[in-house]
Amino acid sequence: MGWGMKRANHKIAIVSLGSIGRRHIRLIKELYPEIRIVLVRTKNSMAWPEESMAEIVVFSVECAIKEGVVGAIICSPASFHLEHAQPFIDRGVTVLIEKPLSNNLSSVKQFLETKHSDKKSVIIGYVFRHSVAANRIKSMIRCGELGKIFTVDIKCKSNLMDWRPGTDYRQSVSANRKLGGGVLLELSHEIDYASWLFGPLEVVKADIESSAFLDAQVEDVANLQINGRDNTQLQIYLSFSSQELVRHCQICAEKGCLNWDLISEKISWKPLGGHAKVWFGKQNRDDLFKRQHKHFFDVLEKTKAFVLGAGK
């Protein structure tokens, strides 16, 4: 019997019970109700219904490790990501770290240079890599359907005040620079999928603004000019102080123009001299996370199979 048939005997740690931690607990229990959740509460915060979905609640990473977890999902603020992840990694636990890896470049460099860390079992939580639409676009690029890509225009606009209904946005991680807040890190999904589809990337110019719209000491607008692979010119505009809700990518290429609406998961492809084609990814935000969870457990199972001598 393979390891995947024995999931009921295994435990997964969820570190921190913020909005993203609650989403992870809820969706894992929907996908894999047999998995036992070890919840690591990182501070004395308000109670949430999702806490009752955890079989065990502890108050430190070390206590979670003693419970024998085989996987961990790090959902704490970015400034604590590596601190919370490293003990798991050192013990061979497969880890999913919510984006970004850290808010501190020195900490990232130190992490990458740590030779005893098994980074093959570390996943960063950039969910758009699991988008059906994004993977269709990647396939179109790979097979040459678009031809040479000339320009890419990426926009992500929203209002931070609307992100977490019922909470004061000024008290959120997103509005706290020390915890990894600010539009560049909070909306770094766009930078990641741009790198995944069109990279490697080289930043040419970056305009960062802290407008008067939000009462927060973080940047809320970023306008990036970037060179991509084969001299592709990218423009990435990020804002969480906008009255509009926009998440869009336009690709102008040798063989036509492609538009991707990330909110509706709609791709519109207009080839030169041909008829327009439209596809829908037919997935919502929860679906993205479920696909990411399946990838996480696939990586975890392969890692455990290797450790147990059942695979190479």
C-alpha cells in the first residue's frame, strides 16, 4: 500500500490562523478530511470557527514538530516566514510557505545559502501557477502559437479596504511594513506569474508611491517597467488603493493579441487575420488553492516515499 493510502495516520501543521490560514484549514478538510490538522497559534488573537477543524492546537513550531507532522503550511506574516519554516525544513518536513518567501532580502540570501536545508521540499504559495488559464497560456507560448512576444501589460487594481470585510484594514498585515505589508509584496502574484511565463525578468524602472488614499505607512501603488525573455517589454501596474477591481494581462505578439482576465479566468485570443477564440478556466479562488494543495501533497508523498526507501 502506498503512502498516499495512509493519510489518516498523518498530521499537517498550519502555522497561524489569519485569513489565509483559515482558508487552508477549510479547504484541506474539504479535500482530505482524513488528514489531522495541527494548528500553531502564533499569538493570542480572536477565536475563529476554523480552529475547531484542527485536531490539535499548539503554540509553537517546536510543539508541532513533536506531534510528528509530515507537512507544514506557513501562513504567518512574511517577516516570520523563514523563522517558522526553517525548523520544519531542518527535520525533513515538506513545507508550503505562503508568498512572499520573506520581506527581508538578507534573510532570503541566508536561507538559500544554508546547505543543510532540503529546499526541494519547499513550495512557495503562488497560486496562479495552478490556474487553468495560466497553464493554457504557458502551453501556447511554449508551442509557438503566439510567435515572438513583443509587449506584456499587466494590471492588478483593488481597494485594500475591501479585502477583509469586518476588520480594520489599518490593523492588517497588508498595512504594516514591518510584517511584510505594502503593494509590492502583497500583490507579488503578478510579478511571479510574469516571471513564470516571460522570465527571467530584469527591472528597468520602478515607481513606488504612498498615496493619501489609505491611512497606512506602506506603498500602495507600484509601476514597474521590466525586460523579459527575448527582449519582451513588460509593464506591471499594482495598486490596492483603487476604486476599480481589475486583474488583467494583455500580450501583444507576432501572431496576434491575447487578453487574460484573471478574475473571470477568461482568455481571449485574436490571431492576425483569423477569428477570435475565447476560453474560460471555470475555476474560482478556492479551486486555485485546492489545485495547490494537491501539488503540495504530491510533493509530500514523493518526499516521504524517498525517505522510506519506496522511491528514488
